[in-house]
Amino acid sequence: MALFRPQLERFLSTKLHCGHSSTKTLTKNFFFAIRPKSQCSAIAIDAPSSLIDVAGIRWGSTSLQGAREEMEDDIIIRSDGLEGFSFAAVFDGHAGFSSVKFLRDELYKECVAALQGGLLLNGKDFNAIRKALEEAFERVDAKLLDWLEKDGEQDESGSTATAMFIGNEKLVISHIGDSSVVLSRSGKMEVLTDAHRPYGSNKISLQEIRRIREAGGWIVNGRICGDIAVSRAFGDMRFKTKKNEMLEKGVKEGRWSEKFSSRNYKMMFC
């Protein structure tokens, strides 16, 4: 979403829970993360032309539950522990809220630790930053899967995560899933992220489709195994540590045959 300054002011004052640490005038540059569906969470950040003064960033957030039984999305904004950087993230959950509940606390902790309290962000080694965030995301997913299994219930929840670190004239984005970060500069919109989806004809979608098939998965009507329409996410243990159970459940529900299940089991595990 791209808003001009008057629209942004009205949006912040009427639809968002706003927070700010200075009285600086709003500018036309802001970052907006949103899931454009009936259930969504969003963050709007209005940044001054120079990002050195992190305390001068104004931000707001909004959430819409839609028709689901419970809200499965969440947002967090933190400005502690990162040496001049602020952290904002949108979590787009599915099949329950458990994964989002875990991520909103643990992802930030792991990112702060991996980034050495912001030391890496203040440096110029972007490869080191990328590696640190990739490792942080992987550790959090492993912890989440372990937590979901120990919970003792058949929790099939999962969540995308779109996180950004902003400060000292830098913007670093790390994400999995299909929630987007959009930059508006002087009223012109630029999408800064690529959606991870198992459908579409763009380069990223084709890479995701190939990756899924090479791993033994299949796609039906734009959904992995006829189930989920996002190709990367935290949680979703039925596709990671419970693949055999997922195949057996599909046979019982009549979604595929035992022969089909046996063939795909070999592709997934052998």
C-alpha cells in the first residue's frame, strides 16, 4: 500500500494503534508490511529522510481477524538490544495461533543473539548478516517444531514471518512466506520482498515449485499436497517431522490412494 502524506496521517489517526518517540513531522517515506487478505496484520513505519535518529521513527499497526474462529496473526515492534536499530515483524499464522505465539517472543531473541546485539548490523559485511539471520531462522524453526511435538497435541499450525531491522541509514529484511514489505517513496510504491508460493509464473514461484517437487511433494490447485498455499513457513510439522503421518492421514480421508502414498513416501524419505 502506498499512501501520500495526508492519507498516511489519516490512516495512522483512524485505523492504527500508533506509537512514536518524537513530534517530528510525517514524511512521505514509510515501510508497510501487510498480508492482503481478509485476515491480516500490518505495520506502517514513517521514517525520516535520515534514519540515524532511530528515536524519531513513527509507527503504527493494525489487525483484522476476519471470519476465522481466532486471530492467527500478530505483529511486534521492538527497539531494545540492537545498538541503534529497531525491529518490526509481521507473523501470518495458519491452522491455529500456537506457532505465532511462540515466534513473537523467540524470533527476536534469536535474531538479536545471531546479530551480536546489533554489532553485525552496524558493520558492512552483508554476507555475515545474511548468514546470521538464516541461522537464526533455522534455529527458531527447530525449537518451534520441538515445542509443538512436546505440547502433546496434534498441532499443525505454522506461520510466515517478515522481519525488518531499520536504523543507521540501513534497512535489512529477512522473511519466509508471502507477507510483504513495501516501500513508498514520494508516493511511488516498490515491493521489497518476493512471495514464497507454490504457484505462479515468476522466477521465485518457479523455483519454489521445482524445490517442492524435487523434495517429493506435489501441488494441487496451488496448494502443497492439496493443503497449504504458502511454500515456506515456520512450524507445519506435518511437512517436516510428521510427513509419514500426513500421508497416512490423506489415505484415511480419501484424498489419495495407498499406492500414491507409498510412491511419495519413497520420494520424500529415500
